Amino acid sequence: MHKTFSTSSLGPDGLDLTQAFFRPIQSAAPPSPTKRHTKISVIGAGNVGMAIAQTILTQDLADELVLVDAKPEKLRGEMLDLQHAAAFLPRTKIHASVDYAVTVGSDLCIVTAGARQIPGESRLNLLHRNVALFRHVIPPLARYSPDSILLIVSNPVDVLTYVAWKLSGFPPNRVIGSGTNLDSSRFRFLIADHLDVNAQDVQAYIIGEHGDSSVALWSSISVGGVPVLSFLEKQQIAYEKKTLENIHKAVIDSAYEVISLKGYTSWAIGYSVANLARSILRDQRKIHPVSVLAKGFYGIEGGDVFLSLPAQISRGGILGVTNVHLTEDEEQRLRDSAKTILEVQNQLGL
């Protein structure tokens, strides 16, 4: 990549003009070493990666943003396009390179890179190609930023989060998959739309696989602090179980609908991942349904598996999994979802 020149080197022969342009205050102390410099690296400059980068910039989440991709021309174009918006954005240094050395010292590495499915290609073959890609992506990230948190967005996110954990050698609390954070947002939107309330007043989770075997936690849904199903039962208000199933199906199908209409999804996942980045880097200790090492929770056994559970996240990664009460049916569905993911993992031979 070509170096992006600093505005301080505009003088003849690259003369640094900073000293001439600014006069220091007499007896000034040096800058405080306690101010934390926040660096985020986004791997993959496709539609999803750039939506995440743009949202991170507008929400002022980083002092330094790094883009890495295998296509140097596109990568430089994306970097310049963002840099040219500097007058309208919070001050953030933006760098881009095909060399992973540029990611050194990152606090958060967001991985969106993934192979595109070839027409007629099986999902398993696509997964094998993505695992091969991760072998080139994850080790250098871990080497250059050994204390960072890995946030995996590439699909199938649960299996690839497991792959990233294995390849990085990181403790499991520092490898997180975006999981069903976005699914849960879609779920909250649909419930809010049915009840004509603000989605922010709806507490609802989709857990398990980010995919067809996901589990809607109807038993724990609340609106404005009121548990919905128990309220309906106490008020003797009848509801159709089929209606609930249709809402969950709409959540699963929503991404497919967006893809069929515009060719890809980008903005919603961009906001979802930036939301996770904020909770991590600002140490907000918020609860998000994200893909975590789930072995031992809710009777999940049979091997190491990553799937989404409501987890508290912070600057150190996963602090713990929320002890949400599940019905017997929800627990069984969650275990079935884990089995679905494990079956795929076992075919990889990792």
C-alpha cells in the first residue's frame, strides 16, 4: 500500500511544519501517558467490513482504525474515501494495508473476511475454504496483537469462531462471535412492531446457532419490564403458538429477504457489530447474545462448541453467561442447536 502522508509534512522536501505552525505554551507538561489509545482493526473490506468501519467512525469508537484486505486497489480506494470525510467525522487515524503488521497493538480485531460461495458449491466445501482462509488471517492477528479481543463476523459465525479460537491460542473469553446479536435485534423489532412500542423497550433473545436451528426465548420476553406470556396468561388473553413460530421464522428469513432484494446485508450487521465494539471498548458490561464457548451451559456436552448465549461483555471480553431461566423445551432446542453445530465441526477434522 502507498503511505498516506501526514498533514504535518507539507513543507518542501517533506519538512515537518508542526513546530512552525504551532507555538508551545511555556512550561507545558508533556501529554498524559494515562490516556488510552484505542485501535480497531477490521479484516475484510467488503460490504460488511466497510459498513462496520463506517459505523465505528461515526460513533467515535476508536482513535485509530485499520483496514486489511487482499485487494490492494479496492482497499486503498476505501481508505481514501473514508479519509476524505475527515471534516465531518470525529478525529480518527485511518490506515490500510495488505500486510497484517499494520494491525499491531490492536485492542479489537473484527474479522469479516470470507470466501464467496460458488454456484453449485456445497456449504461444507465453502466452510473448508473459509477455514483455509482463517489459517492465513487469525495467526498473524494473534501474533501482532496478543492481548486483543477477536470478534468474528464471518459466516458460519459459530463454527468460524471456534476455528478462530483454536488457531489463535487465545483464552475463550477473548474470542467472541457476533452470533445472534443481530437476530435478537430483528426479533425485538418484530415484537415491537406487533405491539406498536419502541424496540428499545423490548427485552428478547434469540440464542443458539446463528442460523436455522436458533432458539427464540419466548418464556423470558418482556416489554417495559412486563413478562409478555405470563401477562397474557394472567389476563386470560388467548394467543396462537403458530403466531409465535411465524415471528421466529420471520427472524430467520429476514436476512435471506434482504439478500434477495439488494444482494447482500450490510447496515444492520454494521450497527450490530459497532454496538458490540462499544460495549467491549467502553467496558460497559452490557449483556449481548453472542457466540461463546458454551460447553457445560444448559446441559451442552459432546465437545467444545461456540453458540450464542446472553453474555456480559467488557474490555476483557466475556465476563460470564447470564443465568437466564429456560423452559425444558427451550433447553432441548438449545442442545439440538449445539449438536447441529458440532456435526459440522466434526466434519472439519480440527
